[in-house]
Amino acid sequence: MAELPITWLPTDGAPEFPPIDNALPVPNGLLAVGGSLDTARLELAYKRGIFPWFEEGQPVLWWSPDPRTLIYTDQLHISRSLRRSLRRPDYTVSLDRAFPLVMRRCAAPRPGQKGTWITRDMFAAYVRLHQRGQAHSVEVWRGEALIGGLYGVSLGRGFFGESMFSDETNGSKIALTWLVRQLRRWQFPFLDCQVGSGHLYSLGAVDVPRRRFQQELNEAVAQPPPPGPHWQFDGDFHPLDES
């Protein structure tokens, strides 16, 4: 079957996207180009299983890869070394305490990378989502030092992970473990990881066909969200008590 041409999106007017089945197989999942990162467009994108990913100087690129990588909240794998880290008494974890700082740390240059896909426009767009209660962060602290964290988008009972960072061993895994266990308490079925990696697969992530993901996503985003706009962990909560 012939590949469909890539759709160029206008920057104004009502947001719209082509069907996700139109996404290219190579590069995997590229669906559309252009448009803007306004809140209404981002909300529609995530509801349809689409996310932006591009570098500074490029137009906005919209993706819906097949397969999709998910961590089901009842299938999280916690290794022995991660369990030891989670038992340590010298760290604390918070929700939505420092969203902009977590984004900046995720955007910081990393070994082997020339730049970052978290552009100035991306930063501003996701801070706006956070202010609306549609984007959230997890922070791992040692004293007042931020040693790990992640952020993502949440609509209904669907969570879409965007990026994470770690300045100490297992810093980002601690953040993700706390989040997934809390999401399970809130009856979120999955955390969307978008694209797989060894890091994510070690935590129990699995690849699912895009159409199956879309069906599960439709059910998740139709559910009412947890209390907000900003989140807190349950007061009696520790992830190792949830196994």
C-alpha cells in the first residue's frame, strides 16, 4: 500500500490531526508537521495518542509510533537493587513541588547528546499545561538537592511520560516507581512511555500494537481525573507497601 503524504498543520484555527493509521512506518510514527503547541492542540493530541517531538529550529513534528510502549500499573517490575534504593531513609519524594525545575533538569545536556528536544517553546507549553493541572512532576530529593525526577501529561486516568533525569543511581527509577504505584491507587491502567528503551523494559514496560493502545487510551481518558489541579501522594503511601 502506498504511503500517505505527511499532513502539514496550520498554526491557527481549530486543532485537528489526521487519523493515526496515516503515520509513517519510517521514521516510525511520524504523522504530521507544523501547527503550534497551544493547550487545546496538545490536549487533543494526547487524547488521540499523538505527541510532539522535535529539535530547536525544526517545525513541530507530531508522532504516533507503532508499537507503543506502556508500563501497566499492575505489572511494574522492581529489581533487588531498586528495592534497596527505595528502602533508603535519606531521600524524599514529592509530586508537583518543582515542575519547571524538573523540566530544566530533563533538558540539560547529557553525555553523547548534541542538544535537547525540550525547546523553549516546549518548556513554555508544558508549564501552561501544569498550571491547568494537566501536566505533573515527580521529584526525588536528598535534603534540598534534586537528584532525580520526571514529568508528563495526564488526562482523565491516562498518564503520558515525557522525560526523566537522574543525578544519582536509580534516581529516575525511584521517581517512576513512586508514580506508578500511586497511579495504580488512583486506578490508572497504564503509564505511556511512548517509545521503549532498556531502562524502561527493566521496569516491566511492554510494547503493544498502536490500535490496542488507542482502545485502552480512549477508555482511560474518559474517566474522571484524580483531585487536583496539583497532585500529592497519599499520606500513608510507600511503593514497597503496594507490592
